[in-house]
Amino acid sequence: MRQARAHVQPAARRRFHTYFVAHLPSSSLHPDSSTPHGPSHKLPRDASTPHTPSPGSAPAVPIPNMPSRDLTVVRIPLRRAKHHFGVATARGNRPYNEDADQAGIIDMPAFAKRVPTSVRQKPGEPTMPGSALGDPQIFYFGVFDGHGGVQCSHFLRDELHGYIEEAAAEFGLQSSLRKENPWELSRKPVTRKQALDSVQMKSAEEVKDEIQLPTRDDSEGVINAPRHGDPLPSAKSVPVEVSDHSKAIRLKKSLIQEYRVSIGGYFRRFQPEYFNLSEDGDNYTISVESALAYAFLRADLDFVSAQARKVDPDDSTVSDYPLNNDEILGEPHATPSGHVIGGATRFKGGSTASIVLISTPTPVPFWHPGAHSSLIVAHVGDTRVLLCNTATGLAQPLTSDHHPTTPGESRRLRRYAPAGSMVSGDSFGEERIAGLANSRAFGDIKSKRIGVSAEPEITRVELSPAEYSFLVLMSDGVSGTLSDQEIVDVIKEAKTPEEGARRVVDYATEVSEDGDNATCQVVRLGGWERRSEGGLGSLGTKEFRDARRAEAQDPRRRRGKR
């Protein structure tokens, strides 16, 4: 490490919102207090009838972001909205939990695809007011799996969303909804019932051959690690308008140059996939994906640079070094929050990460059955993200594990660095790069030069009304023990996402052989109400799950493991 970007004082920004804002009818909050004290019809409830407007009358159009007197703006903490979101975590057999997670509202322009249809909600259902930018709120979910300690995973939990907001602002990203008013509904709205009824359910016979379960070693009776399916192909990246195109290009080039000078090695020839820095300047494109890639790489460089400035606690000769031995020319780039990174000594561990952004084209929330939405996943390492298809009941992966021997990672490492010689097997036969199971990660300062990068794998998915039932984010303490289908089938049997997340973590901890930290987030989507109807429902893996539980509770199995 020899150089760092000149210090930039972070602009004042709002604190991360771990809640979402909704408009609720005032009567739903205080039904008794809204009753008029003056003269009224005095009729019993069964004798009263609703008001029928005369022909030609129409309600006044509400002003965006300005609720009427009949609506009340409420803040709903996401972690308490158990019917919409749930999270659970356990440390397993480890001395402490290195996992972390985050959920809330991120402050960036909308990236949702504009759609011709909209949604008609029932009276009394909440609507979503806009963000500070005037767009519908963008939801952010993230799971971080630390190794070697908690400093990196906690840094990502507390700071990564800020880096994304900062990148969107510095790139000058413009809203995908700017040319139309997202608050205007179409002439043919879709109701909740119409959206749910439109899902064409698949039968059990049509999907039973597609279910993948872990295999059992016949010689020893050991259940092998689950084989994960291929991730869903990403929708094409959509170029977006920016306020200053040349500035965005300069930011990309500057970051790459910082990596080349500060770290070197693999990064001397590194060209991020989503930066699209061609020789022809006219072909430069900016997208949400490129801003996400910039945010991930910027956060990783800041974290690694901060560790390089600190004393190595394992160096026995540190007392012989000059006081300014670890200094880096220039001032470091400040974190979005302005907080100091890490502790007093050098942290050599790291963390994997998976984050999800969800943007809607209208104020109707993404969990409404009739809502369209756009979902973007940015992923590094072996944390995992799944969708559950409503029609088939099957798990649909959105990420792939970044292990050094997977075809994609092997090609990447051979292309930019002579890292093939650094890949070797451990005592359990698992391939590792410089002792690490993952070839992409944040931190891991000693392995940066050989290609352990935080460049994210990014997947964009356009969600149709009620197409998917729920979204799952998890650490490898869950995905390394359970198959994708087991995970979604456990959640189908739960009444709420909160209960589903808890059941997944309990099941993974119960049947796990290594007792790794386990974290799971479950997010409700439009097809939640019909989550158990497609394909085999939750029965496809029930017999297998019951057998695993029985085996895990067998005391003879536990004695045999000692």
C-alpha cells in the first residue's frame, strides 16, 4: 500500500432508515376517536349502508407525498413487521457469531422498469409515500458472513448501504421513472384477487423431477453437502441517465488506478465487468450495476487500506520499525458515515456479502400481489439468495458460490493473475486459494494481490405480479447444510416470514455437522398467500427432512462423530 485518494469530507446525509413509511387510514389507528361527537344516524351497524356517489362524481386527486386528513403517516420498523419480513440468527457451535445482517430503506433513485399496469388496493390498505427523491421507497436487504472475526462483517452492516447511496449520488444517477408520474394509476388496475388468481399453478407431476436434494454416501451413510442449482440468468443491464457523465467515468478510472497503485498484483490488469471502460469514449455506459460495483470495490479498498495503516499484532519485530512505517501518502477516503474503520490493530479476516435492492414503479409496495417490481442482487462469496416460484413451488437461486475451482472463478483468476499455483486442497479435500474457501470477499488483506476481489456478481430480475412467493437471504451456515428446496419448503409451512426465518435457522442448526454460524432473512413477495399451492407444496422434501431430524437426534450418531 503506497497511495490513497485525497480525503473527501463526506456530505451530510440522513441516517439509514431501518423502517419504512406508510400511509394508513386514520380510522385504522384510532377507530373510536374518529367517531363524530355530534348528531349521527344512530343506526346499528347491520342497518347502515356505504355512501354511493352520484354518477359523474370523482374523488379529488391526492397530491404526492401529501396525505389527506384521513391518512396518517406511520413509521413501521422493518424488523417488527413480522408478516412482511423476518430474520433469525444462531452462532451454532462456534464461540461467537461472525454473521451480520441489515434491512431498511436506501436513499437512491428508482431503477424499476416502467410497466403499463398498476394495482387497485382495497379501502384501508396502506400505501407507500415517496422517498426524499420523490420516487417510491427502495428496500435494501443484506446478509454478511464474516471470517476471522466480526470487524469486516460489522463494517459492511453499518457502512455498505452508505457506500451505495454515495456512489448513486456521485455518479448522478437519475430516476427511471422521471419521465412519468409514478403516483398516477392506470385505467385498468389489477386487484389482489385478480393477481393471485392469474398464477397458473403447476401440478406435482410436472415438478417432481426438478427437486434437488442432498445425496447420501452409501458406504458411510453421511449426507454430502447439497448441490446447488444454477442461478437465474440476469436481465440485461439498463443504461441510466446521469447528471454528469464525464464525472462518472472519472470516478471509475480513478478507482481502478487506486487499486493498481495501492494493491497491485491481480489488480494491475483488472477491468471490472460492469465498468465497461472501452477505448472508444462514446461507448461508455452508466447503469445501476456499475454504481453497485463501484460501491463494493470502494468499500473494500477503504477497509483494506485502513488495515494496512495499523500495527500487525502477529509481527514480533514491530518494535524495531520506524513510527511512520505503515503510513500511506495522502489522507484516506472517508467512510460515508465518517466513522473510523476497525479497531486499533490490523484485522486480517474478511467477509462475504449478499445484498438485495427492490424498486417499484408505483407507490404500491412490492409485497402486494398485483405489484410489479425490479430486484437487483449484488453478491460476493458464498452467502446465498433464493426466490420461491409461486406456480411451481421450486427454489430459484439468484447467486452462485465464488469458490476458486468453479469454472467462472477459475477463468477470472487465470485471466488476471497467476493464482492457479495458489489453489490447493486442504485436509478435507476442499480446494482453497491461499487458505481461503472463497475467491471473492471483502477484506482478507493478505490475499488481495492474488485476486481475492470484492467485485460483485450482479443479477437483475423483473418480478411480475405474484410470480414469486418470497425472497430468502442466508449465510453459508444455512446453505452449506440445507438444499435450496429444503429451505423454501420449511418457509412454506410457516405462517409469517419471521417464523419461516426462525424455522430455517433452527433446522439448519439441528442437522448441521460443523455447527457454523447461521443467519436467514425471509422477505414476503406478492405470491405469499399461495406459497404452498404450486407443485408439491412443502411435501417434496418433508420425508427427507424428517429423516434428517431423526438422525440428528440419534445419540448413537453423536457418539460416532466423536
